[in-house]
Amino acid sequence: MRFEDLTPDQIPEHVAIILDGNGRWAKENGKLRQQGHKAGADNVETINDALTEMGAKYLTVYAFSTENWKRTEDEVSYLMGLMKRYLIKNKKDAIARRTRIRIIGDKSRLAPDLRELMEEVERDTAHLDRFNLTFAINYGGRDEIVRAAKALARKAQNGELDPETITEETFASYLDTAGMPDPDLMIRTSGEERTSNFLPWQLAYSELYFTPVYWPDFTVDELKKAIVSYAGRQRRFGGR
Ligand code: FPP
């Protein structure tokens, strides 16, 4: 099957990506790790644009995990600075392309200026609906589930919610991804074949695609290969 032969309904509505391999890409190309992350951030723009053109609706990328704080202080501050520059640079573009930007994860540990910038970009793009770009920053899936459970427990404790009425839908509406459809396809680059605490609730029924290609080398052609693989799979699970 060739990408060009796919019909619009074979394009995944929501693609989630674990951006992995920036460091190894840098090393193999004789560059600094920082340059790897910069190339990785640039590639988010490329893949975001390609998915928008293909007719997909959502791209969610894992840009910083709750585990990433263990990296050197230099690398953490570089990644935070990169996120800031990315949001400043891309806000106008996102509005022009009618893209809504969301940030999922626990923002409480982020620097106040970055948090404010994130909230501003989320607010100023909240009405846009051609495409949805979501960054997972200081995100951990179990942490997200625990935060949702706490919020539900608080409501029950205040007598605002009867625990017996909680359904999967209610629970999902307390997650950071409330209102978003679950990913159809999850891609992880650079050879690791794990989901590493990325969207554990939301990926329950998603197709998974792993490639040895490092994230900065994940071109539009690689994306097309992933989508052809996705389209060729028979999705058999209880009707979802
Ligand atoms: C994994 O590569 C990547 C990350 C920990 C961060 C991902 C971040 C970006 C692509 C840049 C930030 C994004 C935006 C849009 C501002 P790695 O460092 O784990 O690579 P390695 O496993 O080869 O060392």
C-alpha cells in the first residue's frame, strides 16, 4: 500500500508521538545534545504541518516527562528555554493556521514566566479548531491519573459528586486531555519499544508504531510509512 492510495478515513485523527533520540542523533552527527533538541523542536513544526495538510486533527507530543528533571541542570534549562522560544515563535503561526495549542502535565513545577506564557498561548488559541497541537510537559501518565482521582475525591468529599455515578467518561473528563479524542496512533522514535508513562489511559486502544529512526531524522516520508502501517492494520477490539 502506498500513502498516495489512502482514503481520507484511513488518516488517523489523532497522532501521539514520543520524541526520542535527540541526544543520540546529536552524538552521531558530532553535535551538542542541545543541537539535537533544537533539531527535534524544528521537526515538531515539520510534522505538525504535514499532519495538518493530511487532514489529521490532533498531534500530541511528549516533550518533557516527570523523569526528565533528573537530567543535568543545563539540559533541563535548555529544554525549558526551547519550549519558551517555540511558543513565542509559533503563536502567530498557530493562529494563522487555526491551530489550538494545549499543554498537558503538571504546570505547578514550571517557572512562573513559562507557565504564564503557556496559559496565554492556550487562552489565545482556545477558539481555533482546524488542528490541535498538544505538548506534554512535566507530564507523567500516572501522575495525571492521580491528580484526576484527587479532584474527584475532593468533589465526593464536598458532597458534590456521588461516587456511584462515576463512569469512564466522567473520569476521562478529569484528565488533562478532557475533551480530546484518544490517540489512534502512537509513534515512538529511536528504537525503544515502550510507552514510558505517556498517556496510559488514552492509549488503551491505540495502534503502536515503533521505528529505529531518531526523532530529528523522522521526516514526512517516515510519517507516511507510519500511517501506511496504521492503515494496513485490522483494528479489531470490542468495537472501539
Ligand atoms: C528525547 O531525546 C527527547 C526529550 C527528552 C525532549 C524532547 C524535546 C524536544 C524535541 C524539544 C522540545 C520540544 C519543543 C517543541 C520545544 P533524548 O534526549 O532522550 O535522546 P537520547 O535518548 O538519544 O539521549
